[in-house]
Amino acid sequence: TEQRTSEDYLPLGDIMEGALDEIEAIGSRSGEMTGVPTGFTDFDSLTNGLHPGQMIVIAARPAMGKSTLALDFARAASIKNNLPSVIFSLEMGRNEIAMRLLSAEARVALHHMRSGTMTDDDWTRLARRMPDVSAAPLYIDDSPNLSMMEIRAKCRRLKQRNDLKLVVIDYLQLMQSGGSKRAESRQQEVSDMSRNLKLLAKELEIPVIALSQLNRGPEQRTDKKPMVSDLRESGSIEQDA
């Protein structure tokens, strides 16, 4: 405890030295991406990628493409750039995720895969992309009812063994808090999980992407445009992200 207390705070002078080193390192890379790339060029040019300690929330109503977008981010990180990432999927099974990844990488329609109507060209494209997809450092955990404690333990292990660079959680409202103390309400529980995901991002120095449902607010507006206040079951998600 004594050792930790002495190392927790630093004078600004010491911190400045590290900050200057980081600025110089970025400069020496001549504008190269400093964060984890998402694969979306315009977005990456604005953000310079996803950065350590960030909690990023992708929110939408059901069946709007949240999972597909999150998979695209994981594809860009692991398949295109060989950066280790993990997807905790509390909604989709691992085989469904694998099929979606293959479909996107090989450019074969998912409904052709599911209906058994793939052409010879489809099979050729699939065979061509399979080795790269299989070799990617992308981990998938489709355990149901995952608690925050379990996710934290698994992420720490992956960070230690595989130098984990990105975490995707699909989706926040399906998680269990897993704490010994029962939350006063579901809102409080989701708030606690959101806060813990932000702390996890800071502790492991990696970006954490959390998918989130929106409430029915957008459907009641004439323009159907979602607002930050529509985030479901918690007001703290917007503060943590």
C-alpha cells in the first residue's frame, strides 16, 4: 500500500517529460495513425483512431446495425492491422459472428451463406480470405450473463498474455453487475457497469467500445433523430464515454 501511495501522484515536471516524449514519437511517425484504426477513413482522420483509456459508446434502437459496426471496428483492428482485440457478445453466438466476419471479408452475401446458395465464385472468395481471417488475433467470448468482474478478469488476462489493444462489448444492457452488493435499481446497476468499463479502459490503457440500446425517444419525434438523453437505463453512460 505504501509503495502504491508513493507512486500514484507525480509532479507536473515529471509528467511533462513523458508528454514531450509522446509528442516526439507521434511526430516521428509522420502523421501515421496513433490510435486503433476503425477502418472508416473519414472518422479516423478526425479522431486519429481509438485511443487508450477511451470508452466509446455506439448507441441505436434495435436492428439498426450496432453489432455490424462494432464488428467492422474489430475487423479493422485485428484482421487489417493485426492488433489483438476481443468481442464479448452477450447477444450473438460465436458462429454467427464468424459467419458475419467471413461474409464481410470475402464480400459474400450473408443470406447466401445461410441459405446454402453460394456460387463457385463465392466459395473461391471465401477460400481466399479464410487464412487471413483465421490468423487474426481476434478473440470472441459469447458466454451468456457475463458480469463486469468476469469481463475485467478476462481482459486483464488477454492484456498480459496477448497485449490486448481493443475491447468490444455487445451490449451494455445485457451485462450483469456481478457485485456482492445489490444495486438499488437497474439504472444504478447500468451506471455502475458503465463507470467500471471506463475504469477498465484506463487501467489497461486500451479503448473499450460498449454498444448500448436507446429508449423509444427517437420514435416519438417527427425527425426520428436520436439524442444523447435517449441512452437507455442510465444517465451516466454519456458522462463515462
